[in-house]
Amino acid sequence: MVLNHNKDLSWMKIAAANISISCSNVGREFKRFLVSAKPSRLAFIFLLILLLFHFITSHLNSQLGQLYSKTDSSPDTSYRLRDLKHIDELKRIKRSISNELRNLESKRNRMQDEILLQQERQMSFEQTVKKAEAEVELLKRRIIQLKTEQKEVEKPKMAAPARLLASEESNIVLTPPTMHYKCQMHNCFDYSRCSLTSQFPVYVYSENTGNSPFDVTSFVKESTRIAFSASHYLTNDPNTACLYVAVLGEVETIAGANAKPGISTDSISNWLRSLPYWRGDGRNHLLMYFSHHSTTQNPLLGANTGRAIVAQTNFERNQFRPSFDIVVPFLPSVRTTIPPLPRDAESDFENKDFTNYDQKLEDILPPMIPAMRDYTLSFQGQWATDYNQEADDGLPPRSDSEFHTLLLENINLMTESKIHGTFFLQIQCSEERFVTPGYSSEWSLCGTASDRLSVLSRSTFVLLLPAEDHSVLLSTSIFMTRLSEALQSGAIPVILGTHVLMPLHEFISWEKAAIILPQARVTELPFLLSNIPHPEVISLRRQGRFLYETYFSSQAQVVEALLAAVRTRLQIPPMPVADVMSDVVPHSSYPVENHEVSPGDAETEFGMPPVEEATSSPRFTRNYTSVTLDSREVWNKIPGPFHLYPFTPNDRLLPTDAQFIGSSNGFRPIGGGEGGTGKVYQESLGGNSQWEQFTIVMLTYKREEVLLQAVERLIGLPHLNKIVVVWNSPEPPGPELHWPDIGALVVVVHPEKNSLNNRFVPWSEVETEAVLSIDDDAHLRHDEILFGFRVWRESRDRVVGFPGRFHAWDPRSGGWAYNSNHTCELSMVLTGAAFFHKYYMYLYTNWMPAAVRAIVDEYMNCEDIAMNFLVSHITRKPPVKVTSRWTFRCPGCPVALSQSQEHFEERHRCINQFVKIFGYMPLVYTQFRVDSILFKTRLPHDKQKCFKFI
């Protein structure tokens, strides 16, 4: 029994020793393992150790219980003491193991914290390295860009020299031509007084200069005074003048132009030689002889005008000097003004009184639609020879001319036939109508201007018959009267006779506004007119209206056109159009911290472009090509030749290879010309035009919080030159209003009055060709703006933007309606989020009829419609819509006035009133929108698109 008991104790000792050794080994293993083990694995091992420890202690307790039960009856007390000591030893071992485990856990926690700290440091180092690499990459691109800019700076564009003016000492001796009627510009005009940079100074003689044989009428006197007082070229210093102007007045008689003038040619010649700056031969002089009446005579016929340019309406063949003298339009009796158009203005052209001195221009011009009117062709006249004698057969006296006989026969045939339409051809004035005689070989006028215009406004074409004695007469007042009335009424002139001199024919392409035929085509006239398609009819009428508005409509326009003709001959650029200087409000800004980057912002795209300095668009680079290369083109398109613009949307493009060979200045090809997507694409503008920036014009009125949020959203926007905030509120912003610093200049201008037209004022602060007009509550992502900018660069003459609208025909009212519904066809892009060229800001403010701007002010609405009308009228193209966005209001912004029903009703009225002013509906439909090239294209996983979200 004792032996067995000793054996059990020995086994227990051995077991305890083994346990101790095992625990020690486990501890060492833990120490070696903790360094490399993961936290999750350590936790699992620690849990396993606790379970083993619990199992071992339970087993030992059970064994000890059995021993105690066996030894309770044993009298051996020494054995019991040894057991108790052994138990104490085991408890000590347990405490030791527990302490060691706690120490290990503490060490593991400290090591885990150290590992996390090292991982954070590693991540921080990695981010720092990435940031440094990005900065290095940005600096590399910036260095490349600076090298490119340095090369461009080394080849600067030549600036215009200082203004050069003539002096009295600058006069040179010209070799006189053998006869004064052989004058040309090269041998009769002193170019030394007219430097290319002289800005064409013009000196006008006083009406009291010398003893003028001409009795200048009050009408001509007042008309020319007003015209010259508004001219930019007028100078009071005759010693520096390039051109000297003498207004002669007019001589007329009721006996007709054939009557003998009441002024002798000798008295005219003597008076001209007495002019203080005539200098013996009249060099650099312009003699203005205006025709105000249809019976104006030609007193300068036979007078010695020397080297002076003669500008008048009546010219005979032996009097007119080609490329020197100028045929001027008929001086209109109606002085056109453009006051605001009332809301209830009705078009009643036929009942208007055209004899009033003051009328609105849009009031005296009939609509251009429909293409075909009541009469296919009209003519009103009476043959001048013996016009006051009555023929026995009731017909007008016949001429011996073969053409005249043929003309009368075909007039009778056209009147009787209805195959080619209705012809209103009146070859004898009715008894009650007044007859205005002209030369003996031309048709006289019938009735008053109002009588004739009432017929012309119902005529598609009008027959204009020049003087048949073309061996003598080249132009007459009667013919100019008929031409002016035809253009005014929208009747397309059909001129039988190629010998006639058209007004300003040196520059105006009359074939675009009139049908000019040789006299031999009189027999084919009905067939020809019936085969002209309607689009060509509208095109001819539209060009005729442009010519009338630009060169015929007022006395000031006639005078300006005449001066422009001389200036263009001299190849002197016109005066530059002026920017509007504004009241710039100073303000302070604050740095933006913790700016929230949204999807689509520049920072979330594939790569930020290099840092850009604010760079203005090059200005006035075509100063001289506009009067050499395009000297005729500018006369035949809107807005005419009267102003020089700093840039236009139609400037010529270089061939693509020129960007890399010899003309690389200013270009930033994508990938250096190799192309690319994603990051490479975002770094450069590429395209066909030189690198440039755009200006944001933001209109606001009394909502500062919304405005500041809108400005802050533009932080970091690439290619942004500046933001011009048009502060339409009555009071300027106070100094307490702080603006976010977005990395681009923010300029606040305060106009004189609250007007939506201020959105399109050509502010001097707008220094780029590209303008992004945006409302203060419009919320556009950066990528949308950048994509719209890229699209505009390829469609510079159009409005490019986001929200599309269209004009819908309302058959119930017979008019137009503004429609904002989702549709597959549109004709307008709202300028609350649209790109356009600054050139259109000049035209909107200075050229577009003032009645349009007056309607915008009246309704405080429709300025975006007016801009779309203007651009489509000039280009005959629709706007360009980009991306799928249809609305652009920001969430959480106050409800705008544009949501009210009254807003839409006003826009309906605006469209119809604009149509009356323009004479037709200029808006053009389009059925497509523009998206990025790789939009919705499936690409390999290692390829990038142009934009992530577009």
C-alpha cells in the first residue's frame, strides 16, 4: 500500500516537472512566435493555452482528490504534509504561468501598437512619396510648358506702330494726269497724308466756306451735321487730315433731271479752287453731292473737279472715273430711329405712312415671310419721253429703241398670262397719280413713295429699268429711288441692264441681293423668276434687307458708308470697337479650407493640367488683313465694315501640319501630337485652335450665399482666366462680404442699372474670346464645363451649352410658342449655362436692334432668347447642346422666377415680338447633341476614356 502510494507521488512529481518543462517550452515558443505572428493567430493560440491549462488543473485536482480519499484513513501524516506542499508548489507554478501569460499579452499589445504605428508611418511615407512624385511630374510639365512659352515669347507678334499723322510739311508734289477725268487713286490721291495707323482723320468744310454756289438745304445740312458729329473720324485740325470733305447740297427742278442746271460749271470750278486746302488740284478731297429728291440734277457735269473724288447719284459715262468716283445711295427722307417696341405692336405694313420724318426702322420694314407674295413681279412707271403728251391710243409714247419695243411687247404678254404667277405691270400712271420725271431715256415714277411701297410690299420681285440710253447715262436719281424702295419693301430687284452703276458697287456684291440680267433676257424673264426656289428667294430678300439697314436706311448710314468706301480703298483699318468700362468693386478673399471634392471635379479626373497663368486672348491680329484679304467680304455680311473687332469667331484655321512645322506657337497638341486618352488627353487642349482660356460671366441679384457657393464650386477649374460677377443689385457689395480664393481672379462689376442685358455687355474685364455665361444658381461639374469648352473651340461661331429649348408653332394662334419640354429637336441653348464668343457681346450691345434690348428690360426676361436669335440670324446655324443634362438648377437653391407661369407667358410674347423685329424666324432646328468621343465605348481594362463621367 505504501509502495503504491510512493509510486503515485513519484508519478505526480514527474507529471508536475513535465508540466513545468512544457510550460517553459511553451513560453519560449510564444516569445519566438510573437514577433512574426499575426494578431488574430496570437489570439487563437492564447485561447488554446487557457483551455489546456484548465484541462490540466482539472485533471490534477481529480487525482489529488482520489489521493486524499485514500490517505484519509492512513495514519501517515507526513505524506499529507508532502501533498500540501506539492499543492502549494502547483499553485505557485500556476501563478507564475498566469503572470508570464499576462506579461506576454502586454508585450504582444505593445508590439501590435508598434506595428500599427510603423504601418501608419509607412503609409504616410508612401503618400508623401506619391505627392512628391506628382509634384515632380507637375514641375516637369510646367518646365516643358515654360520652355514652350519662352519660345513663343522669343517670336512675339508685332505690335501696331504709333499713330502717324500728316502735317502741312508732308505735302508732296504729284505728277498731274493729262486730263482730270483720267484720275485714279494712284495718281490723284496723296497717300503720304494717310498712314495706315493714322485712323483716317477727316476734316469737313464749314457750310459757310467761301462763296458756295450751292444752296445747301436744311435737310441735307442737318443730316450731314448729325452724321459727321457721330463719326469717329472727324478732326478739327485740317493740317493733320487725310481727307477733306465738302458737302455741296443738291440742285433739283420739277422739270426733271434733263433740265438745264441753274448753276454754271465755271462758278463751281472757281469755288472749288477757292477752298483753303484745295492746294491747286483738289487732292484728298471728297465732294459729297447727295440726292434727296428723285428730280435731283447733275450740276458737276462739265465742272473741273481736279483730283477730288466725286460722290453722287447721277453719273454720265464721260463723267464717271472708275475706281475713283463713287456712286452713293439715295439719301432717304425718313430718319429711322429705334425706340422700344410696345407689347401690343401689330404688323400692318400696308397701312403705314412712309412720309413721316421719324419712324422706327422695324416699323417701315415688312416681314420677309412668306417667300412668294401676291405679285410675282411688279412695275410702276411711265415712259419719260413726251410723258406730258397724251397718245391717241391711250398707250404711253413708244421709243424707237429695239429693246424698248421688245420690252413693251413682253410686258403685255406677262400681264395677260397667269402661267408664271400674277404680274402687276403698270406702264402708264393713272390721272390722279403724281408723275416724277427723270431723264428723257428713263421711266418716270408714278405716285408718292407711300403709293409705290404699298404695291412693292406685296411683290416678290420688282422690275428695275435703268436709263435705256446707256451710252450716256450710268446711274440716275430715279433708278436709285426705285432701288432703295425695293430693298426697303423686301421686293427683290430684277435689273434689266448690266450697264447700270450700282451704289457702292466697288464693295457690295449686288448679285447676292438682286437679279441683274442683260436686256436680251427680257423674253425669258417669267420662266427665270418662276424657277427660283423659295430658299433662294428668302436669301436674296434677307441680303437686301441687310444692305438697306446698313447702307440705305438713314442719312447717317449713307455718310458712314461713303467714308468707309474711301477708307477701305486706302486700306486703313476702321476704328476699333470699344469695350465697356465698368465700375469694378474691390473686395477681399479668404482661403478655402477642407473643400469638398465632388465627382467630376478636376481633381477626380485622370490628371490635373499644368498650372496656368491668366492669359488673355490675342487681340487685333487681323488689323490689316480685314481691309485687304477680306475687304469685300466684310461689306456683305453682318455687321458691315464700320468697326474693327479684336477677334471674330470666323478667323481662319491653320492646316494641322502647320502646328508642327513652322507655326507651332500657341498650340498644345495632345501627347505632343501623338494623341492619347485619360491623363494625356486632360493635360492638353489640342484641337485646331491655339491654346486659350475662358472667362466666366455670372449674373447675380440679391442672393450672396448662393453666389458665394457657386464661386467656391469653381475652385481648381483648369483653363479658367477669371470670373466676372455682374452685380445687378442696386447697392454694390459691402466690404464685409468676403469671397473665396479659388485660384483665379474674381472681378465684381456694378452696372448703372439692373438689366438682364448686362449679361452680354462687352465688359473690358472679359479678355478672352471664350465666354461661359452661367447663372449664380447653376450647378455644373468641372468635367461638364471643360468638355463644353472643348466643344466650343470647334464651334466658335455658335452657342454651345447644356439646357436646350425650342420654338414651337402654335396653329391656334398662328404664332410661335416657347417650349421647354423634353424633345428630340431643339433650337435654343439657354445662356444660363452656355459658351459663346465675346464677338457676339459686341453685336448684342452695339448692333442688334435696340428694340430687342428694350423688350428684355420691359419683361426682365428673354435675354437668352435674344442671344440665340442674334447668333442664328448671323450664322444661320443652330446651337450645339452638350451632354445629357437638361436642367441645371442646384439642389437646395431658392425657387427661381423662371418656374412661374407668367415667366413662360412672357417668353411666348418675346419670341413673337423678336420675329417682327428681325423680319422672320431666325432660329434653326437641330436633332443631335454632342458627347465625348469615347462615351459609352467599351475599352480594354488598361485603357482610359476621355472623361470618367461624360
